[in-house]
Amino acid sequence: MSNQKLAEYVTLVSSDGFEFNLLRSAACLAGTIKKALDPKSGFREGEQNRVHFETINGVVLEKVCEYLYYSQKFAESKDVPDMDIPPALCLELLIAADYLDV
Amino acid sequence: MAAERTRKRKRDQEDAIAKIKKGKQTKKKDTKKKKQGSDDEDDEYDDLMDMYKKKKPLPGQLDFCELCNKRFTVTPYSKSGPEGGLICTPCGKEMAKDAKAQQKANKPVVRKARRKIESNRLDGATMRGAKTLQQLCIEKIAKHADDVEEFGDLPDPIMKRLSEIFSKKRAMKPNTMKLFLQPHLDTVAIEEAAYLETEDFDQIFAIVPNIKKLSLRNCCQFKDSTMDYMIEKAKQLTEVQLLGANLVCNDKWIDFFIARGPQLKALKLEWLDAAFDDQAVQALAEFCPHLERLKLERCKRIGVESIDAIARMQHLQHLTLRFCTEIPQERLINMITSVGANLRTLCLENFLDGQNEEPVDFVIEAIHNNCHHLSKLRFTENHECSDASYVSLFSDWNNPPLRYIDLNSTRDLDNVNPDGPDDYPIGLGSAGFTALMKHSASRLEYLDVSSCRHISHETFTSIFDGTKQYPNLREIQLSFCPVVDTQIVATIFRSCPNIKKVVTFGCFEVKDVVVPRGIVLIGAPRAQDQIEQYGDLVLDFQREALGELEKAMMVAAGA
């Protein structure tokens, strides 16, 4: 399959320069990231396996990554326990989640 | 002499008690042994061995504990240890505790918050896997509603969702409501406004003067003064939905229609019982000529004259009515004749003529003759129209296939004859349902035939035969259709590749259905533990589809 060409891990970069390496399969749970990395879209992100987020800071992006792995872990199970989100982060995270389509 | 006798009696008594206690213990041991060894030979062997064993001390004597080797006094309550010897009281207690814990662990665990989980499912919040991050955040925010100071610039759909969730959690109080009022908005929608006071409603128009669309449900404190303020401030208002605004008097409704008349595009009013009568509807027809969307449900004081007034609204595209009085069918037919041509949506709930003994089918005939642009039709709770009328409605109807059909509870009502009259079927029956599917199946997304009791099993099996495909059908309601059984539900899964939800409350023949992945079956009455059945399995016909999809992807990747 064509997956051989694709790197297993991708890098997400926050607005303040923090880099997060995570599994491509987890990252692609977010619709926006999936589209950006899709080789068919032909974006530079797809070639470099690296997505830069100008509007999301490191703290929020870390939580997003945590969510992506959490979501991947529980993808097939029922009655999933809710992930803990610090209330102070909620609004920013919500905006990021809306942007990322997760 | 007497003293000696009592002493003797006492001694006899003690002996007897000791004997009884001893007997009890051996009996206990016997039963225990029987449980352990199933073979009789084993028992005999054990009995033989018992003879060589050291005799167990009687109550009152001393022995060494089998577990901790401490010396203790044997009592009738002393328990025997795992090896068969006696154990001391502390060790016995410990053992009892362990046994209890073991018992508890063996009991099936009752899931906590089960009701909550079920509620989430019915809301469609959790189908499978984790909630979306947005959902998690919104729930968290709603939980901490009191601490939030300002939302800032949130996208509109999220604001709407937040408002809905606040409403659902009964968190829409005067302080939290202000979070949803921002000057740049053009929509304010509050699903549950029961906690809000008159001043809070005034705030809406003070802070959001450019409001175009207002939707308030359970707005009990929406008063005449609020209406005045709305007329004065909200000059751009084009869509209004109010549920339960009972403190607004008739004249104020009319004032509002006069003030916003030509620009008003949509009006939805529900549950009004104190005011809003025929006069108000007449004023609406007169002063709001551009009304496109009208919904009047459960407004108790309107009747036939309102139907006549609605007949004069020439620009209506969406019409939903549910009256509390019986309407003679001539008036209803007159209304459909005059406004039907432009309608996209027509919902007539519980419209009964009440005058005629014979079935009256002319309303449905009027729909057939006048409506040619419908995409959504709801005609429910009717026991007057015959099956033949539904056949004629859907046969040669000059109307594109419908997207949404709800004909629930169109059936005969006669306790003595539950199957309805044989010669003249009442309500949507087999023939009507067949005609319906023939007309609309290609585009149909939502179908509700709940309580249409007269549709036969053969009709269901011939429509859903597993080979005919209904590509757009996403939801189907079959509750209280007694003939629906496991086979029909199973073939529905096969006939409708995009089906998401099948509802079968009260269909007692639905048992042990294998629900395919991605589909929810609600209301299977024989379901042992859950009302909803979520599909886990990828069935063979789904596998084929998946296989094709994979092939297509490989081809695409190769190219």
C-alpha cells in the first residue's frame, strides 16, 4: 500500500515553538490535520510531515495531542471515561478543537 | 436432697448440650466433605482416615490455631480452617471477611450512572469511542458556568451548541445568559428560558439591537412590556419563535405584527393558552404579507377563523399547524387549495373533522391536487382518512419524491375491532404504504409509520426484501407496528445502506437481532439489558462494501 512512503510519526508545532511528535494515525483523527497531511492535497505539510499552528499555543496543543491519543485508544470501546480538562483551558481548547475539527 | 437433684439435673443438661453441640459439628463437617469430594469412595476413605486422626477438642478445651499456631479456647463458634483443623477467633473473623469480599467480587457489577449513559446515547452524544474534544470542552464549560466571565469570539455553531447544553443542564440563569449576548450577533436562541426574568429579556434587545432571529422556549416571563421594548429596539427582527409566552396579551401581539409587519419572515408560536386568538392570526395575515414560515402549535384560543386567515398568506413555504379544536374539512381544504402551491413543508397534526361518520378523504385529495413542491409532509393522528386516500395521494402525484414523511398514528380507532373495517381500510395500510414507497423511496431520508397498525407483514417484507435498495433512508420509525419482526428489521439493515437508526418500541416480535456496526436499534422489547442495541459486528454485506472501498482506495493510491 501507499502507506510505506508515509512516515509513521508526524510533527505538530505550536505558535510558541513547541514541537510534538505523534503517530500519524492519531494526528489524523483531527479532520484539519488529516487534510493538511494528505499527500493528495499536495500541501507542504504533507511533504514535510510537519504542521505549524499559528493560532494554538503549546499548552493547548499538548492537551490536543493528549486527546488525540486518548481518542485513538478508546476508538473501539463503549462507555469511554471522559478525559480530564482543566477548566481554565476549556475555552481556548474549544476554539482549537473547532479549528482542528475534532 | 433437693439441692442435689437440681445439681444432677444441671449436670445432665450440660452433658446434653455438649452432645448436641458435638453432633452439630460433625454434621457440619460431613456436609463440607461432601461438597469437596464428589466420589463416594473418597468419602469412605476420608471416614477411614478420620479414625486415625487426632480427635478434635470439644468446646471449652484448648487447641492450637491452625493458621497462627496460637493457643486458644475452643467454643461452639470456632471455625475450621482450610486444612480441617480449628482456628482461633481473630483468624476466623479474618476468614469470614475474605469470604464476604470474595462473594462481593463474584456478584455482577451494576454499572454506575447507567441512566446517564443511556440518556447520552438517546441524545446521540456517544455512539462509540470517545466524545469529541469539542463536546468534552463544552460539557466542562457548562459545568463551570458560574466561573466563566466572558466567551470572547467563539464561532456561531459553538455558541449555539453551548446555549443548548446550558439549557439542557438548566444552567441558563440570568448571570450565565449574559455570556450569550454579544452586540455583533444576529441570532439569540435560548432553548430553556424558564429561569429568566422580564429584565433579562429586555437585556437581549438592549445588548443585541441588530438581532434578526429570536428563539425563546419556555419564556414564561416574556411580558407586554418586553414586547414593547422589542418593538422599540429590535428593528431588524425577521424571525421569531416563542414557546409559552402567555403573559403577552392579544393587543400586544397585534401591535407587534403591525410594527414588524412587512419584514417578518418566520413566526413560530407554541403552547399559548391565555391570549392569541383568531383576531391575532387575522392581524398576522393582514400585516405580515411576506411571511414564509408559520408554525402554530397548541394555541388553545384559535380555531376555524384562523384557518381562513392562514389561507390568505400567499407567500407561505413552510406551514406547521396543530390545533386544539376540530376543524371542518371544508375550511382546511380551502386553506390547502389557496396556499398549497408554494409549500415546501406541510405539517398537519391531529386534524380531525369530527362531524362526519364516514371516512373523509378530501383533505388528502386536496394535498394531492394542490401541493407540487413538498419535500416534507407530516399528517398524523388521524383516524378518518382511508387507506385508499393515501394510495391516491402517492399515485401519479405531480410532486418530486419526498425527503421526509411522517404519517404516524393514522389508523382506525375501534376497541371492538382492532384490525379496522375489512371492506374499507382506515389509515395508512398496506396499499397506501406501498404507494408511498413507490413514490418517494428514491429520495426518502426519514420515515415514520409508528402506530400504523394496518400495514401487513407481507407489505413490509415485499418493500424491504433485502435486494431493493433505499440509498438515502437514514431513520425509520416502526414503533407499535405489531407485525414488524426480526426478519423485517434484519432486511431493513440490508435494504438501507445508510440507515443509522431504527426505532421499534412495542414491536414484540423483534428478538435477538444482530445489529450491524454503525446502526442503532432502539426499543427492542426483548432486549435483556439495553433498550438500545449498538451494532458490533461487521456483517457480510457491509464487508463487501468495505472491501470495495478498500479496492477503490488502492486503485487511487496506485494512480
